[in-house]
Amino acid sequence: MTKKQPNMNVGAAILFIIFGLLFFVLIIRYGTILASGEVHGQNLSAMAQQKYLKEATIEATRGTIFDRNKEVIAQDTASFKLVAILDKTLTTNPKKPRHVVDKEKTARELSKIIDLSESEIYKILTRKGAKQVEFGSKGRDISLQQKAEIEELELPGVSFIRGSKRFYPNGIFSSHLVGYVDVDEETNQTVGQLGIEKLLNKELTGINGKLKYEGDFWGYILPGNKENVTAAKDGYDVYLTLDKKIQSLLEDAMNKVDEEYKPTKMVAVVADPKTGEILAMAQRPTFHPTTREGISDTWHNEVIENSFEPGSTMKIFTLAAAVEEGVFNPNELYQSGSFKATENSKAIHDHNKYGWGPITFLEGLQRSSNVAFARLVKEKIGYDTFREYLTKFGFDQPTGIDLPNEASGKIVYQYPVDKITTGYGQGTAITPIQQIQAATVIANDGKMVRPHVIEKIVDPASGKTVKETGTEVVGTPISEETAKQVREYLETVVSSPKGTGYNRYNIEGYQVAGKTGTASMTKNGVYLNGKNDYVFSFLGMAPADDPKLIVYVAVQQPKIKTHYSEGSIPVSMIFNPVMKNSLQYLNIQPSEQKKVEPVKVTDYMNKNVGEAQQQLTALGVYPIVIGNGTTVTRQSPSNGAELLPGEKVFLVTDGDLTLPDLTGYSLRDVMTIASLTNLKLNTTGSGYCIKQNISAGSVVVEGDQLVVHLKSPTEIEETAGDEVSEVSEEETTESTE
């Protein structure tokens, strides 16, 4: 035993030395760490801070979009996202589990509240390797009521992440103008889509803030630590020129037409002609900005992104050019029916094919005669001068309205036929917003103002206006006097029994100035002639003497029952209630309707024909001369008769009797001529003359046989529709009303 003792002492000594060295190394290492604060080149303090320092994002609120009266159009509201925690390690107290314990029960109970089946939820809850799961689109935007119902279930591991969503309280409300927002999948950021939401996405978005603090493993703030907060900067608020009341009137009217006539498209705009402010803008098809229902039907704002042939609403601006140039004589007669731009070009026709015989240019406006405006462009204004007016009225460039993706019109002005058809609204294509801007010239005493939809942009934190849009005059194509005169002429389109707007766009208590339009649809360069194949429109302003509102309505291919002339019905169903109710809402007082005073015919017997014509024209009636003499020998009506403006007075001269063109004359007028000339009259049909056996200008003698064929207006229009000839885009000679 004594021999083993020295060996044990040596072993113990060796172990003592080893452990002593290890202890010495640890002491040195510990001292070094204390002195330098680093391990392997890494700062321990920084590592600890990184482990316990937490950072949270303070989300900025997207700016609110208001109407002109501070009514909310779009705003952020609180929303909740449903999540489920599957990580068992997060539970420290079994009595208060922080993870999903019973997946079958959780799936069963949640399926009663959110729009997912029990099996779908269970599949999500049993996802392999997942520590936390979400429930897709069905688990986002949880309402407060759903949140409360789920919380009452007290399901372990089920919780909510608070966020925000865009809310559009008015539903379908100028949806393409306002736009909508969506979440970008790459950045997970809310981004504006379409309209104002897209155009002003940067201004509306704002800047997120940050919250930095020291917390434990679970994310709770450690006691005694201060928070470092960088405040969020909320997005700017945007005030639009839209008026909620007027926009709602427009949406309701369009809903009724959409339901009854089911057109392929509709657009409508209400504007203040003095300021260029757009008070309402709507279209069909449209969509609900919150649910996106209908968004796939059309992505375009048809008012500003789509150009089309305007039809006869274009005659407003041709008329304005003629009046400004001093070449529009309302009482000058011309032969209606057909007209050729050149000797070899295809003839253009009035919309009833045959015309109305010799009528004045004012009646041509009222009846929407294509021939009248073709003659104005070619013979009165001149091609080059008229082209200059197209530029002055802004038809060859975008308006610059504050909305994205504005298109420009396309002026087709190469050949003579292009030039005359452009004068009455065919061949050339323009956008509805271009028509609105051009119409401000007529309504605003010659000054053209740029349309706009943004009133101002405001910083909600300070209340300071960041940007404001004022009235911008962009041209003065015509004089104040011309604008007033044009309004007076356009008022007769609605008030005169001969006007295409008569008994359709009359509004009790208000005088309306405006113009109807009926543009043919094309397919593969060929005009269609079905009763539905038109864009029916009306561009009107009221009150006519000092317009406060411009309203443009266009309805494409409504399902009308019998004849294309019914196309004005759905247009008026929008225009009339919107214009009338909007004027009343704006407290525009009704005016007394002008009473049409009759004029008295005097005795023109034995007077010079030219003098008699001048006197009758000055009275506002139409003299029709029969014969080639210089002195009046007979007249009808006789001395003292009272006539309304626009009626005819027949004068027979002392020379050879020459028969006028009777096309468009009523049976009563034809009988009057036959009686004055002692011709034997035979008629077929009823209504208005479409054909006569003795050609116009022929010399007749008493006792000759006069045969005329008559048709009703409906029969004439139907015949015109049947006889429409197919033409190419280069020969846009179809008739428009």
C-alpha cells in the first residue's frame, strides 16, 4: 500500500496543474472580454441589443378622398386579419395555451363565421412545419362583428392582426374616376389602381413611422426601457370637384336606363361651364370599388380614354364657327335632301333621306340637316378656316384634365368628303371630355376653360392646402356676342316644334340650349344600319341665357323596340332629371318661359318680289316664290293672317309659273300651291311629299295634272334606314341626326 501513495500524489499534482491552467485561461479570457467587450471580433453589447431590441412599424393612414362638400368618397377604416398560432413552444402556462390545442374544434367553430369550410380550415391548421398560419382572402378584412363573434368562442391560439382597408361608402360612385386600391404582392404595400387613387397614389399613401424598444422573447417591453418613436406621416387628403348629390342623381338615372334598355355602353358628365369643375361623371359598365365586382367589364374611363364619332352634337361648334365668321344667315334658304362635296364624290343625305324641300339654315339646324352643315363648311366658312376652328375648340389635342390616360381625338380631314362630314360629326372622332371643354365656350361667353376634377390637396396634420386647382381659361375661339347668339339658336332646337329636341329635352321652368346626336356604329369600316346600331347623345346647357350647368349624355346601342328614332328616349331619361334636379339643388331659379308671339302678314299684292321676301324674312316667316316674274300677283295666307315664326308664305309672280321642289312639304302646303296655280292635284299616301311627277323648276300652266306621293315621318325614316348604302371609312357619308 505504501508504494502506491507517491503515484497518487503525482497524479493529483498533475490534475491540479491542469485545472489550475484552465482556471487561469478562463480568468484571462474573462478579463479580456470585460476589457474589450468583444468575442471573436463581435461586440457582445451589440449582440445583446440586437437580441432584445424590437422594432415595430407604425402604419400611415392613407389620405381620405372627399367631394366638394367634404362628404367622404374613400377612406381607410380599421380591419382585422385572422391568424392561428401553431407553435407549441410559445405556450409557457398549460392552463393558458397560446397555440391551437384542439384543431378539429377550432376548424368547426371558425367555419361557422368565416367563409371557409371546416375541412379547408382544418387543412390550414395542420399545415406541416407551420408555426403561424393565415386564412387567405377569407381571413382578411374581418369585420368588427365577426371579430367579436370569434373572440366569444375563446379559441386558444386564434388571434387578430390589426390593419386598415379602403372603404368606399357610396358604393358605385364615379368608380372609374375615383379608382380603387389593391395590395402589391411583391411589396405588400397598398397601391392605387385607376383614377384618382392611381394618379395621386404618392400623395395619398403617406410615410410609415417606426417604434423601437427593448423587449423579451415574447415581444413585451422590458421594464425601465424607453421607447424610440418615429411618428408616421399620414397621406394627404384630396378634395374633388364632384358633388355627391349630383353624382347620386346621375348614377340613379343611369341605373334605370341600364335596367330598361340594356345599352352596351353609356357615359354622362355634368360640368360647371364657368369654372370647368366636373360635378359628376359616370359610365356603364362600371364596378364596385370595394368588392371589385364588374371591374373585368371595362378598365377604361370612357369619358376621357375613348374617342368616337360624336354625331350631330358636333354641329354646335360648326354653327359657332359660322356665326363668328359672319356667314350664318338663319333666314337664308337652301335645298335640303342631299349634297355632294365634289362632282364625283358620293352624295351625303339628311337623316330622313329626302330632306324637307327648300328650308332656312335655322330650320336646318333645328331639323339637324346634314346638308345645311355640309354647305356651311364648304360654301360659307371654307375648309381651311373651319380646320382652324377645330384646333381652337381643342379637338386635336387632349384637354389636360387631371386624370390618367387621357386620349386625344382623331381629326380626319384629308379629302373634301372628310371635311364636310366632320362638320356634322362623322368620320372624325373626339372624346366626351373634349366636347365638354368645347361646350364651355358656348356657355361661358366665348371663354374655353379646362375641365378638372381635383379641387385641392390638404395636409390633414396641419390643415394646410398643399395644392389647389383654379379656373384656367385655355382659349377664346369666339366672341361673347357669338356665344350668346349660338345659345339662342340652340334653344330653338328644343323649343321649336321642328327641332329634334322638341318634346324630348324640354324642362319645365328652364330653357335648355342644346343639340341632339345620332352617330352610326361601324364594323370593319362599314356603317351598320340596325335600329340599335347608333350612339344616341345630347349635349345641353341651362338656363339657356346664362348656363350654370352643361350635361352630356351618350347611350350606345340601347335595346329599343321599333325604330332608331326612339334612341333619344333613354338619353332624355338621364339628361332631363339630372339637369332639372341639379338646377333646383343649386338653387337656380326657374325663369318664365318666353311666349311665342304670332306675326301678322300684310298685303304684298303688286309689290316687288324681292322686297316682299325681305319683309317676310324679317318677320321670321319663310317666303316661297312660285314663278319667275318680278311682281307679286297672288299670296297665301292673305292680308291680316297671323302666323307663328317659321311658317310659310306663298307668293305667285306675274311671270311663267315654275313649280318649286315640294320634297318635305306637308299635304296642306301642296294643296295651297295647287290652289294658287290652278293645278289638278292627285295624291297617294299621307304625310309629307317624297316625290312629284313634275320636276322642280318646270314651267306649268293652269289645268296641268300634279301628282305627289306622300309618306309619314316614320315611313320616311324607315325607308332611309333600308336604303343606307355601305361606305368605307374614307367615305363617311352616312346621315346623322
